[in-house]
Amino acid sequence: MKTFTRIITTIASLVLLAIASPAWAQYDLVVANVPFDFKIGDTSLPADSYRVSRVDGHTNVLLVRSTHRGIFVFGYRVESQDGNETPRLVFHRYGDEYFLREIKFFGSLGMNLPETVEEREAQRRTDRSGSDLETVAVLAQLQ
């Protein structure tokens, strides 16, 4: 009888995991229409519609892709305190240069991208010109 109960419990657990996995996965993919050219690291990407997803098995790796290009990005997982974040891409703007710095998925999950050498150089140029950093958020949709 104990063996039968364990088998039923194991099967029920596997069924619940199979059902829950696709539900969780939907929160790891967002789509956003970015209306300006931007940079991720030293890669320049044109204005386009982008799909951002986490890479299975790699909690700190994202795939950012459009219909024409794709790039893998390393980031740092962050969780917001309120847990009701709207999905969005967050950019830092220096003059006419945009750098992707953060991706917010549904709820409290997000990924921060590291500051790059190119972004620091852009920041120095705008500091000399008297301009300030501007944070620009592009709303995204869950897919």
C-alpha cells in the first residue's frame, strides 16, 4: 500500500510540474517595440520589435532578438519589493545614445545589465556638455 501511495504521489507531482512549467515560462518572455536605436554592450541594435527571454538553465542569460538580429546578454537577477512591476525595458539615455540597462518581467522578476565601457564614455561626454542622464522606459507585453 505504501508503494502505491508513493507512485500516485510521484505521478501527481510530475503532472503538477508539467502544468506549472508553461505557466511560469510565460513570465520569462516579453515583447517591446523600441522606437530608437540602442546599444547592449558594444553591440548596436536598430529600432524594431524585440523579444526578450530568459535562457533555460541559465538564470543570468537573456536572449534579445528581433526579426533580423539576436544577442545573448548576461545580467543580474533582481526582484522588486512591491511585486507588481509592469513588463518593460529600461534604457539610460546620454544625448542621442540609448543603452539597455534593465528588463522587467511580470511581477517582481527583473534583470539588470551591467554598465559597459561605452556607456561610461557616453556618460563622460554628456557630463562635459552639461546634460543629464535620462531614464527611458519602453512598455512591453507578456508573450
